[in-house]
Amino acid sequence: MANNDETQTIEYNSEIQHEHTLYSETISQTNNFTITNSLLNSWLVIGIIVIIGLIFRKKITIVPVGMQNIFEMIVEKFLVLFDSVTKSRKKTLSFFPFVFAFFVFIL
């Protein structure tokens, strides 16, 4: 019976345990520049947003059709939401690009 307990202890000690951390983990380091998993994911998201923007830029027309129509509806709804907060279209147009860019990036 004692032998069985030792086997269970050995099996328990041989398990790999992962520690959960709140900081981003280092992937690579060059001189004083550290590439973390968060930085790599941010670059990936920015790359995807830029590629989508370049693709849609060539398809923009005066009369919206398809995805342009949907995107213009979304932007208009956000402008109305911003107007209700700022009470001024001029203030909305000054803050909107920054806040909407952060929203798209986080989304």
C-alpha cells in the first residue's frame, strides 16, 4: 500500500503546472527592444485593418452599395451618438476619428 502512495506522489510531482500571469509574455528580445505576445497581436490587428482599408478604398463610390452602405450606416449611428454627448457636430467631428479608431482597433 505504501508503494501505491509513492507512485501517486511521483505522478503528481511529474505533472506540468502552468502559472497564469497578468503581464504579457516575452517572445523575442533584441538589444533594448522586447517583442511580447500583446505587441505581436497589436501589429497583426493593425495590419488587418490597413489591408481592409486599402481594399475598400478602391471600391468607394458616390452612391453607396453593399459593404460601403453598411459602413456608412455604422459611422452615421456613431456620429449621432457622439452628437448626443458633445451637443455639437463641430466637436463631434474633431473627436470622432480618434475615438472611432480606438473602437475599431479594440473591436
